[in-house]
Amino acid sequence: MACAQPWPVYDESKTVEAEVNMAVQVNGKLRGTVVIPMDSENEAAVEAALAEPKVKKFTDGADIVKTIVVRNKLVNIIAKPHK
């Protein structure tokens, strides 16, 4: 009988996302998004951001001055034109 069955047990590991969608900014303006595994290292997030075609258009031929990573949320790339 269905009414005699035990209630299902809550498993918190099933509610945690495996991947995260991160915004990518170049010089403070949103230029794209990337999907990377949750809690990835900063270097992996920057690498994925620089590989994104929409972002690459703004960073090719530019010097990367600084990168700012807010874990699981944002990658901001500060670039200036190559002289």
C-alpha cells in the first residue's frame, strides 16, 4: 500500500549544481558568458573566458593588464590596446 511506505530521505548533494554560468566582462562591460565547473580555480575561469569567441574579439591584439575573478559569478578582464 502506498500509504504505508516511508517518506523519501532528503539528499542535499542532489540539489547542488555541478556547473555555473559566469559573466565575462572586458573593461567593465559584459561581453559574454561561460559555463565552467562549480568552484573552479581562478586560472581555469580566466582561460575559459579568454577562449570565448565574443570575448576574444575584444582581447585579441590587446595587453591583458589585470584579471579579476569573483568565484562562481564573474570574470573581469582589464585590457588596453597594444602599442
